[in-house]
Amino acid sequence: MVAIIEIWVLVILGVSQVLAISQNFTCNSTDLTALKGFMDGLESPIDGWWPTNSSSISSFDCCNWVGIKCNSNSGRIVGLELPKKRLTGGLSDLISNLDQLTKLNLSNNFLTGPIPISLFHLAHLEVIDLSRNGFNGVFPISIHLPALQELDFSGNFFTGSIPGLCVNSTGIRVMKFAVNSLAGIIPLELRNCSFLTHLCLASNSLSGAIPEFLFRLPRLGELDLQDNMFNSIGVIGDSVGRLVSLDISCNRLSGNLPDFFSKFPNLSRFSARANGFSGGIPVSLSNSPAISFLNLKNNYLNGSIEFNCSMMTNLTSLDLGSNEFSGFIPGGLSSCRKLKAINLARNKFSGEIPESFKDFQSLSYLSLSNCSFSNLSTTLKILQHCPNLTVLVLTMNFRGEKLPDDDSLRFNALKALVIGNCGLVGGIPRWLKGLTQLQLLDLSWNHLEGSIPPYLGDFRSLFYLDLSNNSLSGVIPKNLTQLQSLSLWDVSIEEGSPDFPFFRRPNMSNRGSALQYNQIMSFPPLLDLSNNFLNGSIWPEFGNLKRLHVLNLKHNGLSGGIPSSLSGMTSIEMLDLSYNNLTGTIPPSLVDLSFLSKFSVAYNNLSGLIPNRGQFATFANSSFEGNEILCGGGRGLACGNGVFPQLSTKESKKSKGKIAGMAVGIGFGTLFLLALMFLIIIRATGRQEVDPENEDGDDGKKEELETRLVVLFRTKGNENDEKELSLDDLLKSTNSFDQDNIIGCGGFGLVFKATLPDGRKVAIKRLSGDTGQVDREFQAEVETLSRAQHPNLVLLQGYCQHKNDRYLIYSFMENGSLDYWLHEKPDGPTKLNWSTRLNIAKGAINGLAYLHQSCDPHILHRDIKSSNILLDENFEAHLADFGLARLILPYDTHVTTDLVGTLGYIPPEYGQASVASYKGDVYSFGVVLLELLTGKRPMDMCKPKGSRDLISWVMQMKNEKREIEVFDPLVFDKGNEKQMLWVLEIACVCLNEAPKLRPSTRELLSWLHHGGLDA
């Protein structure tokens, strides 16, 4: 009986607890009103909020909604946390009804507009994070947040001045206003922030003096003031501060560096790069025991450098690059026992490396490039004793000296050796064989002679070898085709340098700016043996190098054929075999190189057909010029039967007379054929119109006539045009599609400039390869595309079919492609200011959104890239080549996709499944946004540790909160910083690896036009 009573007691208690819990989960009416107002301010609902099946307002269990936290006792909402939810819209004033709120986090969304003033009067709010949105406006004068401890408004578009928070929020510990457009001076009220530990005001337009009271705040450890317009630093008194990190980089500070480091005994990180400081290094800095990271790069500091390493016991990284220091490198640096990285590049040093560097046990990275050092032999003998040296950059020193061939040299840990552009003489030395950890070797732009040693192919980790622009001779050693890091996918290469910049100026364009790589692994896998005197043949085994991106063998004396096995280089992006003595044909197998974006076999002795599939349809005639009997591929040189005799070298030398005779005969034969064709054309154009009811008459002559006529669509600009055009008119307007009229090339064929008989300028695309469709299907698809008419599309004005040839007629764009202006035209990037670039992005998304949503039927572009964004005379953007995939692969439900295109634009899912999608176009558009922001090609930066594209570099910099460094310096300034950061956020959302998480073009349209960019 007692046991039964106990059981009933437990049951009753359990029921009462359940009832209590259910009451706690019932949403407070005041909070519910606030949430309703918050939802009304958003442009789209939050998943899981406001279920439609609830019977009454009192039944909402909002405490279980995503992002909401309630107090377990009162049931009131105390936390609203919705970061990275892609929220759009604005903040309602009703959000202040959450009067018990202690934490608000809406960071990393796309919210815009001003912040309600009432939000600044929540008495219990402790943490507020609205960073990385599109909020704008000014902060109110009256702020009452007495419980506030952390505030982050970074990455928005706020203007006006910094609010004086610490009048009421005396307990605040973290305050971040970085990356806004705040101006004026730092307010005096911040001197009351006695609990402040981190103050970040970076990337604004703040000016005046950095006030002295900041350095006296008793608990301030991190002070980030970089990228503003401060012009001086206030005089600091005798008080001792607790600063651990101070960044005043990229301001307008000048004069001597402040001699205040003795007053900050805990200061471990100090950066003052990119200012106007002059004079020498202050005594208190050169004797600071706490400094670990010191960056004074890009100033006007001068004189000699002296560091008291007996005091600087924690110094690990020293960057004095791009200053005016002179004299000798102090030998005492080797006494800094923790110093790992030294960058002294681009100064006025001279003399030799100190003998004391033999004892530099900790040294890992050393860059001495572009100084005036001498005695390379002694330098290497000294530095070989540094047991941890992994990166050695000595470019542009030791002018005209001999590269030492001392077998006793040993660098057991070295991973990168760069001794380029020194004018060195001698040969490639044997001691390099001992560099077993080598990943990168650059000896380019010297005067080295002799042969390339075979042992270079034995390095397990070597993936970058540049021996270009020397005087090397002999055959290419076969061992180079066995480099494991270029042939095996499972070779793991560890990073070998800290974050110091490397620079590489491409040999093919000395006028262009140097490419910057911040890590060894950022360099593209490369073999560059160009501009030497190498002979022999190209090894077929080069096809084993599956990870190689660049193979450059131009300007040598190579002979023989091009091995068809080169198609095994599946990652190759640039293949240059020009200016050699190669014979035979271009192997058709090379069309399988899906990522090949630059190719040249110009000025050889090649013959036969030029492949016209895959990437070969995109290469300009200059890639093949200088080969007199190459033909076909839509290049304007007929091939007859397409069969060409391949003569051996001996036979060719014996048959020069025969060839000359044959050339004369071929010339007369060609004239005869042209005359015959002319007569045929005259007869065809003069033929009477055939009865349209007669389906079978005249042996197909009706079909031939109709396909020779150009079908023009009624588009803007030719509504009243009744004149009939024929193929003859197209031939005349392009001079028979002469190569001089080529203005572009793409994945579907060459584009020719033409002036029609009525004087109208157009662009004619000659489709290459088999369209895969019968004439009626082709006609239906072209007419569908012609209905896509929008101000930001290149209008399809007409088409012509003749036998196996297909021609599309487009509007002519005066300024060519975005790719040309960003990457090819020497002064192009400087003429595309940020306003123009942003307008181009807006125009491109206008066109893409129309194709995806408004055009009937919807059109998938499938080839969004900068070369397919054309610019008119006003630099307005127009999408080109839209829908051409439909002409090549005409299937209704899904567009199957072969992995063909320029590496860097292709969405990751295209390599996993054979279905293209609208979200694939969005991904490619995100890549174009990165091009506009950075000025770099998608493959300028290769992914570290196996990754290969610009995207990963930008994402890495973003994760490290160094977004500012990715922007093109030609357009980046204070006035457009907020917009560029906003567009960067949009680009990163587009580049999400999961297609479902990418935005629609409708969302992109809103974000780019109304997402705070005009604030």
C-alpha cells in the first residue's frame, strides 16, 4: 500500500512539473509583439518561425524557435542570435520591446537601413553584434546601455562620428567600429572606458591626432587604428600602459617613429607599415624585450639598423622591407635567438652577409632581394650553417658573379631558393642535389650555361622550377618528367614560409605588374625552361605530370613532333611550345585538356589540321602563326582533303624544291577553285524564288538558297530594316572571315567584326564544330534566344545556316570584353575605377536575372566569365554567349555539361555530376565579382595545400580578417571601401560550395542595387 502511494505521488509531481515547463515555453506577449515587428522588417521569413498551424497567439512556443534563448525562470527572451542566416531587410523599432534582451547577434547578414534609436536604450543588453551587414546612418547622441560589455558594428556603412559610449556604458570591454565610414576625431568620452580591453577603429576615415588618453586606459590590450587618416600621435606621459598589440598601419603619420616603447612592457605586436615615417628606429623599440612581431614595411626609414638582441629576447618576425635603410646588415641580428623571419628587401644595403649569421639557429625565412649585396659564394657558405633556413630569396643582387659550384654547400632544410635576375654566370651547380626538401627553385634571368642536370627530376617535393632566360643547352633531361609532386596526387607538401610576400613577374609580359604570392604553396605548379638553347625532342612522358599547371618551352631549338601523350597533363593551364623547330601535326588528343587557357605553337614547322574542339576553338590565330602549312580549325586556310604528308626532317630538307613547285601548283589550283566558287555563288544568288508549296522540287536547291540567306530578327535598332542579307554579304563584310577581323574567341567559336551593307557594325560568331542538331532544331533554338532582349544582353540580331556552317549575328560592343580591360590592356585596370566596376557588376546581374527569371523560356547561361561580359561605348555591361549551350546540347530538362572552360569559373558540383544549374551561373558570377574587386584572374592565386584558385586565397584572407589586402590597389580607397567590402560579402555567398545555399539572381539583384551600396 505504501509503495502504491509513493508511485502516485511521483506521478502527480511529474505532471505538475510538465505543466510548469509547458507554461515556461509559452511566449510572453510583449516579446511576441517584438518578434512580429522584427519579422515584418525582414524581406523573407525565418525558417521555423511563426508556424501557420497554431490555433492562437498564446500557443506560440517562441523559446524553441531557432536563434532565440529564454530565461528559464521568467520565460522572457534574453537572447536573439541569428548570424549568417542571409537575412535581408531592416530592423523594426519594435525590436526594443525585447526589454529583457542581454545578447543580440545579427552579424554576417544583409540587413540594411538605420538602427532604431530605441535599440540604444535597452537596459539589460550586454552583447550586441551587428557586424558585416549593410546598416547605415549616424549614431544617436543619447545612448543608454548601462549593462553593455561587447559591441561590434564592424563592416557596415555608418557615417558621422564615433559615439561617446563610455558615458553610460562604463563597463564595456570590447568596442569594434572597423570598416565603416566614420569620420572626425576619436571622442574624448572614450577616456572613461576604464574596462576596455579591445578597441578596433580600423578602416574608417578618422583623422587628427591619435589621442594620448587611449594609451593610458588601464586595461586596453589591443588597439587597432590602421587604415585611417591619422596624422600624428599625441604626446604620451609617464604612465605605463597594458597594450599587447598596436596597429597604426596605413595612415598619414610622418616624422620619427615615437620613442614610447619602454612605456608598454607588454607590447608584443607593433605594425606601422605604409605610413610616412622617416629617421631611424627608436632606442626604446630596438631594446624592447616584449616585441615579437614588428612590421615597419613601406616607409621612409633610413640610416643603419641596430637591434639590441640581448634585450629583444622575444623577437620572432622582422619586416623592414621597402624603406631606405643603408649600410651593412648588423651582425648582431643573429643574437636574437627567437628571430625566424627577416625581410630586408628593397633597401639600400650593401656589402656582404655578416659572418655571424653562421650562428643564426632560429632563422627560417630570409629575403634580401633588390639590394646591392655582393659575394654570393661567401653568402651561401655562411647561410648553409642556419639549420632551420627554409626560404632564401636573393633576387637582384650579386650582379654578374658566378653561381658557385662548391660541392661542400649543404642546405638540409631549404624549401625555396630564389636567385633570379642577378646576371649570374656559370652552370647549375651540383650542390643543389643535396637540397632534398626543395619545393621551389628559381634561377631565371641569369646567364647560366651548360646542360640541365638530371638530378632536378629526383626531388620528391619540387613543384616549381624556373630556369627561363638563361643560356642552357642540350636536351631536356627525362628525369624532369618523373617529378613526383607533379605526377602523383597523394604527395603531401607542407607549407614552408611565413606570410611574407613573394613576387613573380611573368616572362611573357614584362610590362605587366608582378604577381604577388604570400606563401610558397600559392605558386602554380610550373616548369619554365623558355628562352634557352635546348634541343632534342619533347619527351612523351611529360604527359605523366598530371598536377602541372604551366609548361613553357618556347624560344628553344626543340625538334620532332608534339607527343599526343601530353593530353595526360590534365591540370595544364598554359602550354607554350612556340619558336622551336617542331614538325608533324598538332595531336587531336590535346582537345581533352579541359583547363588549357593559353596555348601556342607559333613559329614552328607544323602541318595538318588545327583541332577545333574543346579549348582550341578559343585560341587566337596568333597561337598558330608562323606554321605555313597548318590549316583548318576555322582559321581561314582551307585544307583540301584534310590530309597532309608528314615529312621527316631529312626528307623535308631534300624536298624544298619540290615544295616550291607544289606551292605554285597549289596557288593556281586555289585560284581556279575560287573562280569556280564565284560562278556558283553568282548563279545561286541570281536564281528565281522557288514555290514554297513545292516540298520536293529542284533537288534541294531551295534548301541551299534558304540557308544562304540571313534571317534577321526584329530587335531594337533594326525594326524598320527590310533589306535582305545573304551569306555573300557576310563574306564581304568580314573579308571572307579574314583573321584580321577576329575580335574575340570563346568556347563556341571565333567572333569577327563586320560592317553590313547598311553601315551597321555587328559581331558575327562562327560556330565551330558540329552543333548536334538538324536545321529545324537549330532554327527553333536560335529564334528562342532571339526573344531574349534586355539592355544588358548582347542582342542576337540574326543567323545564317549554310551546309555545316552556322553564323550568329550580334550587336557590336565598342569596348570589347571586361577580361580585356582587367587583364590584357596595359592601362585598362586604371581606367576602370570602382564606380565603373560596380556599375558593370550591376549590369551583368541585370542581364543574368532576366535570363533566369523573366525570359520565356528561362535560359541557363552556363559560361559566365569576364570574357563574356562585353562593354559598350559607355562601359555598360552586356552578357554575351548566353544560351549557346542549348545550341550545342539541345535537351529539355537538364543541360548535361562536359567539364570544359577556363579553370576558376567552374562550380565544384560540375566535377561531381553532369547537370548544370542556375546556381552554377551564380557561382561563376561570384568569381567575376572577385575579379572586379581584386583585379586578378581567377587563377592568379593558386590554392595552398592542393587548392588552386583565387577563391580560396580570398576566403583565407577573409578568415584571417585581412579582406582589405585582397582589393585592387588601383581602385581601393577610403571612399569606396565600404562598398567593396559589401560586394566581397556578396561574392562569398555566391561561392558557397553547396549550390542550395547560394542566392538566387533575384536576391543578387536586390543586394547589388539596394543593399546599402548607395549609402
